Amino acid sequence: MEENKFFESLTVLICEKKFHKLRAALLATNPVDIAEYIMRCDAKDRLLVYRILPKELAAEVFAYLDTDIRQVLVNSFTDEELTSVLNELFLDDTIDFLEEMPAYVVKKVLEHTDPDKRKIINQFLQYPDDSAGSLMTIEYVALNKNYTVDEAIWRIRRIGIDKETVYTAYVTDGKRVLEGVVTVKDLLLAKNEEIIAEIMDENVICAHTGDDKEKVSETFKKYDLMSMPVIDAEGRIVGIITIDDIVDVIQDEDTEDFEKMAALRPSEKPYLKSSVFTLAKNRISWLLVLMLSGIVSGILLGAFEDALLPVLVAFMPMLTDTGGNAGSQAATLVIRGLALGELNVKDYLKILWKEIRISLLLGSVLAAFTFVRFVIQYAVIRKDDIGVNAFLAAIVVSISVLFVIIMAKTVGSMLPIVAKKLRLDPAIMAAPLITTMIDALSLTFYFGMAKAILGI
Amino acid sequence: MEENKFFESLTVLICEKKFHKLRAALLATNPVDIAEYIMRCDAKDRLLVYRILPKELAAEVFAYLDTDIRQVLVNSFTDEELTSVLNELFLDDTIDFLEEMPAYVVKKVLEHTDPDKRKIINQFLQYPDDSAGSLMTIEYVALNKNYTVDEAIWRIRRIGIDKETVYTAYVTDGKRVLEGVVTVKDLLLAKNEEIIAEIMDENVICAHTGDDKEKVSETFKKYDLMSMPVIDAEGRIVGIITIDDIVDVIQDEDTEDFEKMAALRPSEKPYLKSSVFTLAKNRISWLLVLMLSGIVSGILLGAFEDALLPVLVAFMPMLTDTGGNAGSQAATLVIRGLALGELNVKDYLKILWKEIRISLLLGSVLAAFTFVRFVIQYAVIRKDDIGVNAFLAAIVVSISVLFVIIMAKTVGSMLPIVAKKLRLDPAIMAAPLITTMIDALSLTFYFGMAKAILGI
């Protein structure tokens, strides 16, 4: 709310053409908020607001704008403005930006970059989307191990201004091979005349350009890192990854798991920016697969035609829903445990044993509850003929509840582990797929029992 | 695998009583890995390995151990060892540790803390579990705005060793009221004689002790922060929050959403460390609620007794499963969008309009598919009497598919928004609850249509 008022006051300044005041107000505002203001602005005012910013701040704001707004701005930029943004942007932001732009914009941008930087950009654009390489930036501080602490601090003070992080410096030899790291904290707390080689940590946790970014984010979390060097096959440092990009990776991975668990193909863009057709496309494949597998339940039910008495059919939704819920509870805990590294494929016996005990506990309670409910409903309240013995039918329904819970917990907890073992993503084994399997097994057991016990 | 070999080599050193070599090997190992080794060790070796570490490293390793192992160690500690760990641990780690320990351990620990620290610990222990206060640490660097850059760097070099982060310094007045921040980067890149007041950023993004930690983590993400000061009602700085704790908050919040969406009560401990009884307790309440609501479907079906022909019953699982899946797809996207701040309650009309178009597209395809399948199965392959006209029945089933998809997408996308509007957690509106609602609506429509069109 406060934000909105502030944004309105900026718009008033634009209307009244008080551009000095506007500039002063923007200079006192966080770049993230300026970006948000530009995105909410009328289209005609966007370029005006952007152009009023000093160029360093403008580049920072640019890094926080949405793709579509960036593209509009780039199209209206003069050549000088484009060059200026490119000089000020960190390399990782430049790469992110270029990956989202249509080819003609990329061409225009590359034409305005000097040949050295163009070469690096082209190299960075080639790293696969899910690799450590795609997260890197090259703005890091490199030191020589023979420097003294004093020389190192002096060097950081001289060149640090262009670097994304000055807090970890990387010690490299003449061929850029990584030899160690030293943090600014180490430097500040050491004596001026100490040699870097003596205080550097040689035990560097680093990634290779081709490493999967999920693996990289796990290492960040495990070791509570703030940044991590990325090396090539020869051990040479090619860039660094910083924690702010890892936070995004963690959230993207979680979003992907949420989507997979709900039978969605992972989306590329936020919901409101995706077209109806794209959203429908991401959903239809799984819906079709699951609908096809619904045929299985239909065919199974066909085999029990005589047993489809109204009183038994009335309990079908309760049985299949309970099975689906019980299964997805177990599946979710196992999938999340695997994703966070708290569970391992090797734990499968422990998990199975736990789930069996849980389902005996839950199953007995729910079966007892069902039995009582059935008897009250069909033998106490409603005394007309339901076609079968009410007590026997109550037994059939409640034994089925027990069976469904045990079976659902077993299937739900084990399928993600099987997926992981087969090197598939455990998340795709969640609710929808499990529901379909559990449906088929539950209905077969239920009507099979009914036929056997009730003699129909 | 590599890790396991290394751990085995350490165990061999213990067996051969080569403690000097063991100590040397441990000194070259990351504290996180040492903690992992101690947790995997035989119980009898744990204290031995821990005691071999120098005290600063020991405290760092201690911060990475699991609760149960910490408790075992604390119980075997001498008073001196306990005091030493407490002196070396950062305050936020001390608080986390104390919150997990039984009362008698907390008492023992507090007896070994000096009165000043004990007062702070007691104050910190009182912040609610989900508040900014519970994430804070007090190890920050405070500066006076009249210092020169040179004096500030000198001060950091002198006192920084005890601080969790030395990279952001907080400028405060005599009463600890926060006046601005200055990063070590700013200091390093400024001239020695500049005054802090001139280079500090007065526009500080900060949290209040009582702020919800989810809100704090959103601010961290929005502004790409590394740390954030926490102030009290009088604007005095009481502590700082660092990004490593925020990464944990993000993951915990996501885990909680996964659990809620699978009809689980949020768990306190990892799966393998939770008892069967606790796990069952977290699952039973929702299973009972959903089972009770399954009664509604049962009663509705009871009203359609005459319409429960085998051919129609055979399509029930397909219809309810498709509805459940379609609904949870929409619900998941909306819940996740709300959680990430990409969607807002105000967007409800945009979302509704999008979902209606998506469901018309998906619904038509799936209805056409169902119609063709029904006709082939019942009019082409199997020509015996199914009790009703096969074409009319095919129309009933496929119109129901279309209806179910539209209804499921609407319910699935709107319920989380309603929850958010009512200040409930949107995640509890996910799959299970929606499935139950969709079941009831689908079955009513399906058998209602059947009665009307097929005249049964």
C-alpha cells in the first residue's frame, strides 16, 4: 500500500514535468523498486523514467526488469544507450538477458559489444541451460599466491569495483589454474605482511562447467557457501557462481517438483505470462495418459458387473479417494525426502517397514470407523433391504479400507524410490500416477471380496 | 563413493590408534564433512573424534551435527568443554541448539554461560518460532557515522573475528538506533579519509523482530540481499539475519507447502527421525476429514440408485480421476504462483478467464476422445445390450467429461484465491480437498445427465 502511494507520487512528478525532483526521488529508491515502478508505468513514460537514471543505476535497474519490458526498451535504445547498459551489466545478467531475447535483438546487442567480450558471451551462451556454466559470472577477483595481505587488499581496492563479489578472492597461477581461495575476512583479520600462500585455503569446493545445477545448489546448501568457483577440465577457473543465483535455482527446482507432482509439464514462464495454448499443452499429455489408464479401472469394473450393487457402488468414491490420499501422503514425504537428501534409495527397507506399521495403525482406525458408520447407516437408520446382509457388507467395506490403506502406502512410498533407482525423477511418480494404480488395485480387491463374502 | 573411502580411511586410523595422523586428516577436511563423519561413526568413537579437534573447529563442527548426536555429546561433555563450545558458537546456532534440547540440557547449558550472554539467550529464546527474531544473530559489526573509512576498516580488522558477517557494517548512534549501512565493498573502494556518514546508505531495508519469517525471506529474494538488520519498536538494531538462514526458511516453507498439498500436517523432523506414531498422527486428521466428506458422494450416489447401470458405473473412476487431476493442475499453478508472489488475489478475474479458455480447449479434446472410445467399445466391438442406447450414453459420458474439466479447473484455480483472501494458507486447498468437492459435483452432474437424457 505504502509502495503504491510512493509510485503515485512519482507519476504526479512526471505529469507535472518536475524531472529534477523525480530524479532525486529515484536516486533515493532501491533499484528493485525502480524496476517495479517502470514495469507498472504507462508505456509512454517508461523510457523517460529509464533515461533519467544515471547510467550505472540504469544498468542495475535493467537487470531487474521483466523480459517483455526489456525488449521494448532495447528496441527504443540509441546505440550509445545499448553499449552503456552492456558495459555496466554483470556478465551473468547479460547472458540471462540475451537468452530471453529474439535473435534480431541478440544480433543488435552483439554488434555493440567489443570483440573480447563478444567471444566470452558466445562461449557462455553455449553452456547448457541446466549446467553450472549457465549460472556463472566472470566478475571475480584473482590474486597471486605470492602477494602479501597488504598487496592483496590494495589490489582488491583498485579493481574490485567491477566485480560481482569482492568478498572471496581466487588464488590462481599464471595459467589461471585455481590454487586456493582467500576471503576478504581472512585478509582483514591477517597481518599486513603475511603471504597469501600461507593464509589461503587450498581445500576449495568447486564445480565443473558441465555439472548439473541441481547438484551445485546441493553443494551450496551442504557447505553453507556464499560463492563457488567453476573450473574447466584443466582445473582453470572460468567463472564463479554466487548465492543469489542459487536461491533462484532452489526455487525453480521446487516449482518443477510441484508441477510434476500435479501431472503438469514444467512451465518456462510465470502463469500470467504464459499463453492459454501453452498452458493447455503442458496439461493435456498427462490428462490423456491418466484418462487412458482410467480405462483399466473401467474394464476391471466390467468384470464385476454382477457385484455392482448400489450399496457397494456408493462406497467406491470413498475407497478410491482414501486410497489416493493415503498414497499421495506417503509419496510426497518420500519424494521431498529424496529431493532434500534426507532419504536415500538404500533406505527403502526402513521406509517400507515404517509405512507398513503406519498403515496398520491408520487402517485399523479408519476401518473401524467405516464399519460403525456402515452398520449405523444400513442396519440402524435405514432398515429396508439393501440386497445383501448388512453386517457382511460392512465387513467387506471395512476390510477393503484396511487393504486400500496398506496397499496405497506401500505403492506410494516405493514408486518414487523405484523411479530414483531407474534414474527417473521421483516427482513424476506422485499423486496422479499413483492414484490411477491405486484405483485399479482397490476396486479389484473390493469387488473381489464382495463376490467372495457376499456370494454375488 | 569417494567420501565413503575417505571416511573408511579415518576409521582405520582410529582402529590403529594413529591419532596424530587422524588429527592432521581432520584439519584438512571441511567441518561439514567432519560432522557427517561423526554422525556415521560408531557411538564409542564419536567423543574421541570430537575431542581431537581444536576448539574453534570443534564448535563449527558442532553446529552441523544432528540434534540427537549433539545431545549425546553434551551429556558426555566436561564443564570446560561445554563452556568452550558455547563461547565459540554463533548466537543463532546456540539458540537453534537450545530450542531442540530437553529442559535439563538447557539448564545445564545456561549454568555454563556468563550472566550477560544468558540474558541475551533468554531474550532470544522468547521470539516466536516463525518470527524474524528467531532467525537473528547478534554477531554484527557496528560503526559510528563520524568514523573515517580508515578508522572503520581498522575497527573491523580488530573486532571482526567474532562476527558472523563482517561484510556489512551497521551505522548506529549512541542508543543503537540504526542510521545506515555500509558494506566492506564500499569501504574498500572509498578513499581512506572519507567519512562514513557520506558513504553510508541511509535507505536501509530492515525487519522488525516480530515480522513473519516468510515475509522476511520474500524481502531477501526481492532485493537480492545477503543480510538484513532487525530492529525493535524504537528503531534500535537488535540483530541481523544472514542469507544462509534464509535458504533454510525457503526450503522449509516449500516443504510445508508440499505437505499441506498432500493433506499432511507439517512435520517437525525428517522422515526417518519421526516415530511411526507421529507420522500416523500427521496423516490421520485429514484422512478422516476426507473420508467423512466421501460420505457426501455416497449419499449423492444413493439418490441415483436407478441410474447406477454397470456401463455408467464403469466410467465413474475415469471421470472422478480426470476431474481430480485437472483440478489439482490448476490449483498447483495458482498456489505456487501465490507463494512466489507471481500471482495476487486481485488477479482472480484474469486467472478465471484463462482457466475457462484452457478448459474449453482441453475439455473438447478429451470429450471427443471419450466419445470415440465409447462408441468403439460399446457399439463396434461389443454389440450386446448395455441397457441403454450406446450413442446417447456416449453423449452423456463425453458431455460429463467437458463439464468435469471446466468445473474442476474453476474450482481448482479459485479455491486457493478464496483461501488467500480469507487469510488461510492457499496450500491447504490443494489436491485432496478439491478432489472431494470435484467428486461430488462430477457424480451429481453425470448421473443427473444420465437420468435426463437416457430416461432411466
